[in-house]
Amino acid sequence: MRRNRIEGNHNHTTQQQFYNFTLEMVNNLPALYVEDHDESEKEVNRTRYILLYTSFYEDASWGLPSVTVGTDYFKAKRCPVTNCVMTTDHGLVKPITEYDALVYHGARRWKVKPPRERARRQIYIAAIWESPAHTEHPLGPETNSFFNWTMTYRLDSDILFYYGIIVDLESGEVVSPAYKPIWRYGFDAYRNATLVKLVSRKRVMAAQFVSHCGAVSKRDQLVQSLQDAGLMVDVYGLCGNYTCYHKSKSCGQMLDKVYWFYLSFENSLYVDYVTEKLYNALEHNVVPIVYGGANYSRFAPPGSYIDVQDYGSAKQLVDYLRYLIENPQEYVKYFWWKQHYAIDKSSSVWCQVCEKLHSVSTRTAVQYYRNIHSWWHDSASTAKQKLKF
């Protein structure tokens, strides 16, 4: 495990106890509190209150339908545990020490300071959806022993803040993301004459939707290298010459009918950093070409994507893409998985938060990340590109 934690037993304390602290004092917090917990039915079943303490990027509501949501919201998300209330209203519950969890967004600098009072049973959650290259809050010494849980895209997070999941259609189980997903097989044997006829009507090699130019992953240079090797790419967004709102129905239809490949290139190369670019492509009849720092076998079925990192040069990759276009029966094999799996981007990360707040381990002990900056930045293992460009 790469989590940078300390564990140990400390003196028991009641759930009502809390301590005053300033940001300069947080390094004195113990690593683990073991509570004198009340396992009565009242305590086990009581409602958990979650405060979204900072904004999510510029969205103070975190995309919620209202300032405060309760059981009905969690039921609508089909959460296994629904007895939670979540709010962006700091004053809904008073004092603030009565909240069970406070969520801090780390990809932007906080515009509000942490509360001066904190209950020992309270859970502070670091929520980060961007890579370390785009984490604006410094996560400096003042956050040492400050956070209890991490909620990020990384697979070793306490709560997985995913961009999408893949579900087995037969069992209904979530297969990925996971460290060692168990995939079905069927790539080589897949045949679909109807699909061959449909894809044979495609007329442009590749598309890319991108508005973040000059990314640290050097994906702009990679695209140029592929173009120099003969790949025809239509680039949509601020970094290209074409316009199309990528979430629109017409954009999706265009990917299905016009383009053979979609460039799912990440803006930075970090472990487990796989964003919506992959899942948006997988939802359509277009083959994603991926470029990132992740082990993609943890995120998508084998034979559902083409990884740039598997090729030594842009020419090698482009030659293979031309082969697939000239042999559509080989191209359609990249859709074999669609008869077994489905993409789900609707499931809520808040289901995990609510369920975890009701768990026995949460009621009996509270952990702290000794050095959240080290966990997030130093152990991210930035990947180097293998394809030369």
C-alpha cells in the first residue's frame, strides 16, 4: 500500500470531546483515535451529515440539485446506504463540530479557512479530481495530519472519485476501475458483418476534442508527430480548427459515423489518471487511442483501445491504424466487449461516502494522513512517454 499513514492506539475519548486548533497546531494531532463508541441502535442508524466545505472548482453547489440533499437523493442514486444528509450550507447544523464529515476540494485554492473547532470523530476528506500537475491548493505543512480520507481518481484512495466505471451486463457487478479486474475474452473470435458495413462508411481517420492547449503531457506535440506520419486528425475545441460541443448528440453521432479513431490523450501523465476522454469514446462506435500514465488494463477491457505507449514511433502506430482501416473486419474486433459490458458514468461517489460513514471502522477509529502532499505528489510516479516524438 502506498498510503502514507500512521496507526496506533491512543487514550479513549468520548465522541462529544473536541479540541480547538489553528493551522499551525495540526501537526500535533495524533494519528489514530479509538473512540468510546456507542454501538446502540440509535448510534448505528442515526443520520450522517456531510458538509461540502469548499467549492468544487467554481461550483459552490458541487452539481447538487439543491443546497441540501437527503435520503431521497441517495435513494435516487440507488446507494446501498441512504441515511445521510449532504449540504453546502455551513450553517445547516450548529455547531460545525456536529457534522460527521467535511469535504475539501484540493484542485483549487480554498477561499475559506478550516473551522477552528473540530470534533475528534469528524472526518476531513481531501477531494481531488485533477492530476498533481493541476492541484492548485499547496497541501503544505498545515495539512499534515489534517485529512482522514482521500477521495481521488487514484485506485489507492479511500474513496474512488472515478470518471466512469465498467459494469458486467450479465452479473451487474462493477469490473473496473480495479487493480486486477477479471475480464472476459473474445477479441480474436469476434465477428459482426453488420458492423463491418457500417464502419466501412467512415471517411476520416481521427478526431480529437481538446481545449487545454500546451498540456504538460506534450500531447500537442504527439498529435503533430502523428500528423507528420500521415494521420489525418480533425481537432475540435480551442486547440483546433473545428467546433462541436462534445456532449451533444450530434457530436456523438459524428464519432459513430465519420471517424475511425478518437484521440483520448490526457493532459498529464500520472498513475491511474484516466479521465472522461476514454469513457466518452468507449460509449460510441469509435476506437479510442489512449495516451496517459495509467495502466489502462485496470480501466478498460483488453482489445477496446489502442495504447500509444505500445509503439516505438509515430510511423509504427499510423501504419497499424491504416491496416485497421483497410481491414474493417479487424477494426470491428475492438467492439467485442460491448456485448458483455456497459459504461456507467451516472453512479455517485457520494454513495461511497455515505456508506463509509456508517461503517463500523469509521465509528471505532479515525485515521490521519501524516503527509498528504507526499502521498499525492511524491508517490504519483509520473510516467515517461515510450513513443518517441
